[in-house]
Amino acid sequence: MQWQPNAKLVAIKRRAQLLAAIRRFFAERNVLEVETPLLCAHSVTDPYIASIAVSNAINPHQHPHYYLQTSPEYAMKRVLAAYGSELGDGIYQLSKAFRQDSCSARHNPEFTLLEWYRPGFTLNALIDEVAQLLTAVYAQSGQTLVIHRLSYQGLFESVLGLNPHTASVAELLLCAKPWLPQQYDELDKKDVLELLFSFAIEPTLLVYPALFVTDYPECMAALAQLQHDSDYVTASRFELYLNGMEVANGYHELTDVATHVRRFTADQTRRCALGLPAIDIDQRFVAAMAAGLPACSGVALGVDRLLMALFGNTIQEVLVFSFDHA
């Protein structure tokens, strides 16, 4: 039986140095560190994010289950809605997060997230700040980083010859045929786009040490605002890839409460169609959005994956104890 840590001592020290560098970065920018609960009465309705439910033995009649949080997003936005301009330059959190996905070289059910929100920032300003953070932590490790930026459409057209905004589901399914599951009748456009991106496009991203992918299709907006300033309606969001591995996901945050509720309700309908467990809408979060979320942009960045990209390790090698040895 293995009782020793997964990570070597040098990896444990590297993690400590990275966390210290992150805190210095935000202290220099007057961004406030906050701490929110890991265990909450609600979780995200997103049908593609699997929460871990925990039986509530303390007050089961009120909430039979609590949920280990998949990110601190909802709680942090409640803080933003409550204090607004009093928070000055925004908030950040270094937090554990949990998702009920299989263990792999890139994923552990318990992981570390860095999440931050910057009031008044455009999405481009946030991308610039993420790039500044990357440059700083890579420099601390004696490395330089070449950063690229491409649109989601540009990647699809160069790799697959399809415009993801205008392509029909039938066209996308034809292109995705080599990777389709046996039963694919329930797949919608978002599902097929995700499939194509994972199997056809992500392998080509290995050539980019760092790549920001921008301007996602409208159907992939999640909690991002929509942009109407191009030929197509696009989601005002980005994802960051380091050596072909997704590391961060950022939004120009949605602020309209009615749109939030419509998207949550659509999530619930989709969960039902897919036979997934029902997740109630978090009414505390809805009330916070009704009170008013300041205009802001926010991002969640996987700290474990950043360590992996910096030092060429699997996730098990950068965790003190992985899931199988916890």
C-alpha cells in the first residue's frame, strides 16, 4: 500500500512558489482575496458539468443534499453583487473545486482553481491580464512563453473547412462521423461542436505553447454575454490552451437576470432529455443577479494544469496526494 505523497518534494515546493507568485500578482493590482464555501446547497445546472452530491445529515428536510462546488463562481458573484464598487479592483480566490469525472493524466476529481473577477474589464483586457500572469509565472521558472490568439471560427475553418456559426447540425455530424457514439440522436449543435473540437482540433493545438481561443458560437455562451458586432452572434468568452491542454475559461460576464433564468431553465430541460439528475436553480444566485452584478469579466484557471504545463508532468505528479491515494 502506497502511503507516501504522489508528488516529489521539488513539485510540492514548485506549487508553493506558484501560489505565492499568484498572490503577489494580485496584491500588486489591489485585487482582494476572498474565501467562499466549498459545500453549498446548490450547484451549477450546466448538463456538461457533473457535481458531487453529499448527503445533508444536519438539516435534511431543508436540503437533502449539498454539493461540493465545481467552482466558486456563484458565491463570488454574490459577493460582487453585494459590495459592487466598494470592492475596488475586484476579487480573486484560490480554491479547491470538485467534478465527478474519471481520473486521467489531466483530471483529478478534486483540483485547485484560481478564479478572479475584474469590474469594468472588457474581455480583451482580461485576456491581457491572463497573459501577464502567465508571463510572470513562466519567468519565475526561468522560461519564456510565446502567446497566440485565434478565433474559434478560424480554427474550425483551417482544420475542418467549416464555419461553426453557420454549419448545420447535419453538416457537423457528417464531419464528426469518425468520432460519433453509437447513439447520437440526442446530440445537439453544441454537443457536436464539442466533439469536433476535442477530437479534430485540440490535437492541432500542440504547436502553440499558449493559445487564447476567442469568439465562440452563440450556443456555447454558458454565462457569457453575447456579441453582435460581427457577421454572427458570438459568445464573449475565451479558453486558454497551454501545449494543447485547456487551462482557463473566461467570460465577459452575463448580468441580465432574465437571461440567466432562461439559460438555467434550458439547462434543466437538456438535463432531463439526457437522463441526468435534476439540479434546482440556485435562487440565492438569482436574487444576487436581480440586485445587480457589476459589469465585469472573469476567468477560472486550473492551477494543477498550469503546473503541468510549466514542468511537463501529469496531474498525479503535481498533486501531493491524488484521488486514488487520498
